[in-house]
Amino acid sequence: MRRLRRSWSARRAGPRRAAESPRRPAFLERSAVLTLDPARQAGRALAAAQATYQAGAFDAALGLLATAEAGPPDQLRRARADLLRGQIAFSSSHGK
């Protein structure tokens, strides 16, 4: 019952708060692994990479990006992957 209340309060707080859930990257990564369709798997891996990047796990995000790029060719997904790769490179070198 407690989980249901937390879930409901996260929904009321808006999508931004729900997206900040610490379990989100793991959930998205697992959904990508379990998806059989290569195009959908690549899309889910890209979503997992984005969430993992936002959580601050840059190396894990790069691994998920590799999975996303291994999927069937898609220009939009490729552009999003390139953007994310640039964001990761900037963030990981910005603190040095």
C-alpha cells in the first residue's frame, strides 16, 4: 500500500519528479534486455542510457549507448545517441 501511495504522489508531482526515481535506470535497462524486437530494444536501451546518464553513471550509460547503436539503422535514434554521447563526454571532462 505504501508503494501505491508513493507512486500516486510521484504522478501528482508531475513527470519530472517521477523521472527522478532512482529505480528508473535499472527498470529501463531491464526492459531493454527483455525486449525481443531489435528496433524497440535499441530505443529502450537509448532511454535507459539517458536515464543512467542523468543518474551520473557515465560508463554504464556508454555501455547502453553501444547497445542502442547496435540496433537497426534509424536516423533519429542515431542523432539522439550522438547528442547523448556528446553530453556524456562534456560532463565527464567538465569536472577535471
